[in-house]
Amino acid sequence: MQIYKVGGAVRDRLLGQPVTEVDWVVVGGTAEELTAQGFRPVGADFPVFLHPKTGEEYALARTERKSGRGYGGFTFFADPDVTLEDDLIRRDLTINAMAEDEAGHVIDPYGGLKDLHARLLRHVSPAFMEDPLRVLRVARFAARYAPLGFNVAPETLELMQRMATSGELDALTPERMWKEISRALMESRPDVFIQTLHVCGALAVLIPEIDSLLKADASPSTSHTLRVLRQCASHKQPLPIRWSCLLMQVKGDQHEPNQVTDTIEAINNRFKLPRDCSELALLVSQYHPHVQRAAELSSTALLALFQCFDLFRRPARFEEFLQACEMDHYDAALPYAQANYMRSVAQAARAVTVQPLLERGLKGAELGEALKQSRLEAIEAYCRDYSAGKA
């Protein structure tokens, strides 16, 4: 039985990148042997085991055969006779199909080192086309390694284009798609992920609303959406803000009263988003134009806006909204004055406390109305001071 370090750990060590996760492949071994050594099996579909001390994944060397549609339509065969080369050829990219033995020697049967030096993301074999999830994975790797100069090999991009038009992407589940999308958006160049999907035609299948925006731009360098995503990454924004910024410019049917909300909700539902991402995306798409004309809003409109965000119970969400708006203001040499104005108005409204009203004996609806009026007065006072140059 021989054990090799494989995949991302080998790739990232060779690139001089931090190694965050180590995977191993076991050649010439059996499930019974690993179990006898204290390894714990993971799931029923894959011959994968967890090390009893480190918790790292050890997989029996295996081959696979396409048996149905989608990323899950495979039959796996694990046997002591399966070689390391047999196992590595089933992987997606050559730079992920390298292994390392116990002495630290790199085993590279498919040219991963050459592609690593050439900064190319190239598929290992034609079997690449059997798994539609690889279209998203390659785009994600393109986003991760773009700062190092990596590009998708032309022949791999051609396969991705064929996969995008084959209908195979339709077999991906919302959960699997969102897992890849969310991970890609948190990479150092999320704009490259979106642009790669656009070029290969997958974006038109997955998020046609964003694809239409990119088609309307003359080039990626002028794409407002992509530049805002780059701004998000440079400011290390969290996922809800990045997702909201991606959808910020999406428009619906201009003849429908709730067109923007309906369109954003449809996209969110398509991927079964977590609540924090879906809620913020809806709020940003609806209300970010208000920030651009913040100083023109009346005190009543400002309070209504704060209430839409549930500001007085969830101030952090309003701050995320303002940060998303600031990312949209990517080319400003100075801080975004409108967002700072909104912050200050919100702070003035939140400074109003209920205790004085309770001491006056107010209760129920009367208390609520008095609190609302006090907040309006605080907002009006701040706006007057701001106009007079005192704030």
C-alpha cells in the first residue's frame, strides 16, 4: 500500500501559495485495511476515509465511468489494481493531477508542471466534459489564480463552451451551483469568474440577467458590474455584499411595477441562497438609487427607508447596504459623501431613546407614534445642521 499527497496541496506548494487542505490517495490498499488502522469511512458513494488523528481525507485510488447526467452521474471503481496514473487522469486540470510521494518527489504524468510554469488551466483528458460542474470549477480557479497570470487554455475553453450549449448544466442542483458561485465570489478576482462564465456561454445559462449586462458593455474593461466586483475584492467585502453588488445593476421588465424585486427574487430562488445574501441583494437592488440622492430625501422618506432596513433592530444590515453602495462608487477619489451622510442621519435617528417617552407614561400605539415623531425630529435637526454646514 502506497500513499501519495495529491491535488491542491501539491499545486499550491509548487506555486508558493499557502496550503490550507491536504488530500491523500491510497494505491494498492483496501477499505478493510484502512478501517483496521482506525480510518473512518465518509459516506457510502465514495471510498474516502478520515485519518484517525489528523482528520485529513484519504481516498482509495479509483476510476470512474459516466452513468448518467450531471456531476453526480458516475459509477466509481476502487481496487488495489488501480494505479496512481489511473486515479489522476480522472481529475479536472493538469495542475490538479499531480501527486507527491513520501520523499517529496512530484509525480506528474499529465504535464501539470509545464502548465504551472506556463500559467495555463488545461483539462487532463476528454473525460473533462463528463462533469458539468467543472465549468464552474475552472472559472473559479481562473478567479483564484488570475493575480498569478493564469488563463484558461484555449482548448479547455472550447470544451467549456461545448458543455454550456449541451444542456448538461441544467442537471446541476441549486446547492452545488451556489457552493461554487459563493466560493468563487470570495476569490481575489471574482470578476474573472463571471467573465470566464460569460465567455464560455455558461453565464447565459446560469445567470442570464448578468450575461445580458455584460453583452451590453463594449468590453470587460468597461463593464460596470465587473469593476464593482473587483472593488469588493480589493476591500475584502463579505459574501452578502459581493453577491448584492453582482446583482445591483440587474433590471426587470420596466412595464411591471415590481420588476426589480421579482427579478432579483427569481435569481435568489434559482440558487436557494442563504437568507443574509438574498435579503441584502433585494434591499440593495431596490434602494441603492436613494443613496445617490440622499441629501434630497425628506425626513419622512429617510425614516421610511430606515424602517425598510429594520435599522433600529438590525443596524449592521444597513451598514452592509451602505458598503455595497460605496463599492458601486468605485472610481471616487474621495469617500462617498452620500453614504457618509446616510450613516450620520441613521446615527441621529438611532440616538433617540424610548426611556423619556416611557417616563411620560406613554404606552402602545401612542408610544409608537411618539417614538416615530421623535426620530423624525432628530432627522430633521440633523438635516438642518447639515444644510447649514454645522454637521
